[in-house]
Amino acid sequence: MKNGLPAAFIAGLLLLSFKPAFAGDGQRAGAKPVEILFTVQLILGSVSDEDRTDESLKNDPVIKEIRSLMKYRTFLLLDTSLVRSKEREPVQAILGKQRQYILFLNPTFDTDDKDENIRTEIRFSYNFPGQKGTDLIQSTLALKSGERTVLGVSKPQGIEPVDQGLILIISGKFIR
Amino acid sequence: MNCKKAERWIPLAAGNDLSAKKAAAVRGHLERCPDCRKDVAELEQALRAAKTLAGAERAGDWSEAEWRSLLRIVTAGGIKKKRVWAGLPLKPVLAGGLGLVFLAFGSFLLLKKSPAPPFTQASFKSPSLEQVQTKGLNDLPKITSKTIVSKETGFKIIWFYNKNFQGDGFGK
């Protein structure tokens, strides 16, 4: 038993030098992958004299904030979708009445003792049949679990009259 | 001098194998410590008993020095007490504990997040995306963006400007 302590020390060093066995897709081998549920709302904002906002959105605090910061007065809910994903597992959601919008998400998770954050690549594309597909939004987002994040797209000001904008309200929540 | 040291030196002192200074220290300790005096008395008694038995076995022709030497060997070479912790041997417990600490630290390093792979077109394997790409998404327009932050509430909107945006021709 005299060699017990050095043996434990050497075993520890060996363990540290051993590279982790990751599965091919980046998931930790043996670890249950954390899942996340994204909630996506696609909203059309438009400049109008009179407020014709959908009833479901009228009392939404996020819409109130958007209204206070931007010139849009009418907000119409085009679609809502739930997307379930795992870490580093790209997912897509088809949105719109004509299924003309495609939303791609590629999330990674960043959790510590205090916060649970989601970092996701996002691509929002318009793909109306018979027309050339167009990327409308391409970015990386940092989301806090359960917090709603707002993105939007419109034509640049000064080129043409800007009277419409598409708004995405995205929230992600961990599922355990 | 404490009892532990005295315990080690008493047999040597009994065999006159200690320096004068150390022997004086042992004697000084014995004067102060009734427990050690009791131990010495027990040793002396054991020695006397051994001598008596030896006499009965007709082995009593040892000199006093030899008896003292025997006493010293017996007491100094007695069974070593193993140090214990919570009733368990200390060294194996320490070794096991240290091993567990290394295991925990190693596991922490293994489970620490690796950096996310870069986002590339190739990272999307979805066939439907490939279908979209064939329709011209490779000709990506330059998209600019700005973040609008409410001074009152801190609410943020990330707004993109895209010259190809046509609005939603359908709405409701």
C-alpha cells in the first residue's frame, strides 16, 4: 500500500492525458443530448394610418415595444411554429401561408451555473414558387433560455418606399 | 518532550543506549508524566515475569545487558499501529480519495464544452436546403443590419436591411 498515493497520481495524469471520445457529430459520447424547443412567430409589420393589428397581438408586450421603437402600426401574425432541436443539429421550419419562408437554425448551447444560453446560426429565406430564392436574414444570435428575441427585415430606407417589414420573434427553451 | 517521543526512547534508555542528554530528557518526562511512568512500570514488570519464566526454563544465565537488549528489541519492534481514519486504514483511503479527485477533475475537463463548429453552408445537410440553394441562394445579397435598443426598457430589435426584400405580398 506504500505505492498507493503515487499510483493514484499517475492514474490521474493518465486520465487527464486521455482525449475524450466524442461522437462524430460533436455530441459527447454517452451524454444525453440536451434538447431545445424554439418558438417562432412570423409577423408582418406595416405602416398604416389605422391600427389593424391582430387581436392576438394587440396586448403582446413585445409588439408594444416594437411599436414604440419603429414606425409600424399594424401587425399581422403570418405564422407560428414550434421547432425542436438538439445541440449542433440544424433544423428548419417552413413558414407562411404559401409556405414561402424557410427558417434554418443551427443551435449550440452555452450553460453555466447561472445562465442557460443558446447560440444559434440563423438563416431566414424567402422562396416563393416561380421566383428566385432570397436570403433575407443571415446571422448569429445569442438567446437566453425562455427570453423572446426580435429580428426583422425590410428594404433599406431611401431606395423605395418602406411600408412593410417582416418580424421574427424567436424564443428557445431547454427541454430536460 | 512529548509522550510519543518518550515512548520511543524509554526502551533505549532502559538499555543505556541513549546519550546522557536524551536519557535526562526521558527521566524528566517520566517525572512529569504519570502515564509514561505507568508504562515503564508495566515494562519492568513484564521483564521481571520474563526473567522468572526464563529461570523456570533454566535459561536464566543471561546477563542484565542481554535482558535489557531483549526488552529493547521487543518493545521497539512491537506491532506498529496502523493510522486509521473513520475506522479505515489511512493510506488506502487517501489514495482512493486522491484518485477520485483526479477522476472528477478529468471528467470535468472531458465534459467541458468544445467550441462549436463554424457555421458553413456545408453544415446544412438538409435536402430541402440544397433544393433552395439550387434556386439561387448562392448569390447572396449584401445584408446590413442594425440593433435598435429601447432607452427606457433595454428592449432590443435586430433589424436587417435587404434590398431584395419585397415585403409580404400575401399578408392576410
